[in-house]
Amino acid sequence: MQDFDLTIRNGTVVTAADTFPADVGVKDGQIAALAKGLAPGRRDIDATGKLVLPGGVDSHCHIEQLSSNGVMTADDFYTGTVSAAFGGTTTIIPFAAQHRGMKIGDVVADYAKRAKERAVIDYAFHLIVADPTEEALTQDLPAFIGKGITSFKVYMTYDRLKLEDRQILDVLLAAEKHGALVMVHAENHDMIRWLARRLLDRGHSEPKFHAVSHAPLAESEATHRVIQLARLLDVAVLVVHVSGIEAANAIRAAQAVGARIYAETCPQYLLLKASDISRPGMDGAKFCCSPPPRDEASQNALWAGLADGTFQVFSSDHAPYRFDQSGKLPKGDKTTFKDMANGVPGIELRMPLLFSEGVGKGRITLNDFVALTATNHARMYGLAPRKGTIAVESDADLAVWNPDKEVKIGAGMLHDNAGYTPYEGRTIKGWPEIVVSRGRVVVEGGKLQAERGSGEFIPCGAPGPIKQERKPSTEMRLFKALIS
């Protein structure tokens, strides 16, 4: 008879593929057995009437990161990971952010030190590439891919981060050659800059004009363009934080012809609208992110994309800034929409919001929920099968979920350091009551059970496809060999 450190019994286990009654036996931080009637562990948790889900993987969040405007996010690795854990997430993948002139090695070393000292759950890293020099492309990126940072993010907008198309092609080629995935923030920089300048010249500076300047066409044009760049080289890309119906349609059309295009969306695009940004005074700034929330038609299109497989991952894009002069409002009530720090908090509510609004309202299945919040992230970033599922020999990252628990959202109940939530006052149904990370109970009874610095860096492996990818043609293989 096996001796377990922890047994979670009488619950309904849910994975991306199956739903079944079983006990979960945990030993040495891993799942050791899945069966009915397991022997008692040193500690037993009764999950009668509850769901036992894989701990979430949030592969798009900005933690302890300096923005391109020089503003530090409100959450460090302690508050950010505590907040994630309370929302059922047990692994995060934030960004070691290079800005122009910075050495990638220095960026990663500094970020790794911050995480090691503070994180309470496990983490991996992406790398933001803003200065793709020859040294970075041929030496730094391959070296860090070998150390487990196998995904890069590039921007098509923001003055201090934007890459030209030729630079994006360079990064795509380097990533493909060395086994990495490129994430793309797709918005047309010149469209946004042109619109913003004309709005400001005419005295239109309120938060609501952020949504006007970040027009849906700026997103759809850049999305279409990066799809063509990826198709030119026949490489995989992930278009992140998709907000609009036209961008979603462009991605779906590219996938239909076999392009290696993946897509992500976030809670703010399913539940917030441009009309929220139009609230009086500076209140609209609480809803400003890039790209901004759109309209109901876009929301419906994104829900459809989650259900039909257009979107493979659902992330928070947690970008928390205090609602004061240290963050969102650097010039107080004189702050223009161009001065504001872009981003909204959401790491703790990512999974509960999707469960309530998606599973609870019949828009997606429970298995889809697990895939979108955990399994597909782990597969995409080379963390599977260690993370993102419930299986023997996988890490014991688990969330005991009460599907009937109703929670009224308020900033005071959350654990991030933003001090506000754009979902204030909403009532949602379904909440993680116990969260386990590598066999350790980290959240129980509304209290944190984990110590600062107890999370671990988990190196990513080669990115894995979420769906079957077609093989490149002979002509494409020859072309890539010639230009590599």
C-alpha cells in the first residue's frame, strides 16, 4: 500500500480530455496515483461535491516589470504570485523585458534574482526583445533558449519597443532555428500615433480617446501583416491579447489555410467594453489597456473563437498599475490618454471569470476551460506534461474548485497591489477554495500557506503544437535552408 503525503479524495477530476471521479494521491510533490478509494495520506482533503482541476498556467502577465515609459508595475513577484495562487493559478510566465541598449544577460539575471527571492508559486520566463542586434540573435537568444527561456515577445507598436518588419523576420528566423516561439503584440504603430496626435491637437485628451486612437483597424492590419511575415518563413507565431472581431477573423482564416498561427485572448476583451473607458473624469483610465476593450460584437466573436479553437490560450495580461501618480495617472487629473500607463490587473480573476461566464453560462465546456487556462499553456511553452494536467508523474499542481460558490468581486478581497479592479461589483459563481503547488497546500481557508521565495524556476522545453501542424512543402524547406 502506497504512502501518500497528501490525498484529495471524493472529488471529480477534470482534465482537458476527461472528467471522472477519482482520488488524487500525492508523493514528493508529484501525482503518484489516480484511483477511487486510495489509502489515506499524511493529510487528507475531502473534495466531496468539488472539482479537482489542474493548477492554472498564466503565460501572459507583467510582474515586477518596468514599462517602456519607465513605470514599474504595482506587483512584485511576491504580491503577483500570491494573487495568482488565490485565483487557482500555480505557474506564471512573466517577461524579462529588454529595452534598447540593454544586454539580455543582464536583464535575465536581474529578473531571475527578483523572482527567486519573492515568488510563492512556480514560474518560467519569456523574454521581450526590443534590440535584436546581431549579438542578440546569434549568441544571446540561442544561449537562453538552452537555459529554458524558449519564447520571445516582440512589439509592433510603442516607441521604445517597436520592431520594424525586417527585424521581426530576423527574430522569427532565429526562434525557428533554435526552437523557440515568438509572441507578437500586433497593432499598427503609425495609425495609433497619427490618430493620437490629431486627437490631442484638438483637445481630446480624456481616457475614452485611448480607445479611439487604438482603432480596431490598427489591430487587424498589424495582425494580418504579422500573419504574412510568419507565412513567408512558415514559422509559428502567437498573436497575443486579441480584442477585435476583424483580428479574430484574420487569424481564423490563416489557420484554415494551414498557417502556423496561434492566438490568445484575455478577460478584459470578453467582459469589458469601450463604453467603460468613457466613464466620467479619470475613472475611465481604470479600463485602459492596449489594445482596448471593444464592443459587444467583438465580445461575441471572441467567445465563439474560444469555443471553436481559434484561440488556444486564455491569459490575464495582468499589467497592474496603482490608480495614482505612481502608475496610471502620472500627471494627476491632467493626465492625457497618452500619458497613462497601459494595462489592467486581472491575474487573480482570470480563471474564476472564465469559469463563471464561460462554463457557467454554457459558452465553453469544463474540459475547454482546463485546456484554455492550463493544459494548452503548458504544451505551448514546453512545460507539459509536468504542468497543466492531472496525471501520474505530473507535478501536484491542483485547485479544489467549488463550482457553486458565489463571490462578489471587490478590490478589497483581492491580493494584488493595484488597489482597484475593473470588475468591481460583479458577482461570479465558482471559486478555488484550496490550491496546491508541487504538493504544498499554498491557499486554504482564504489564507496563504506558502512562504516568500518558495516557488521554483521551471525551465521551458521546446514549444509544442496545440493542434496538428502540416509539414512544410519541399519548396519551403529549400527556401528556409537558403536564407538561414
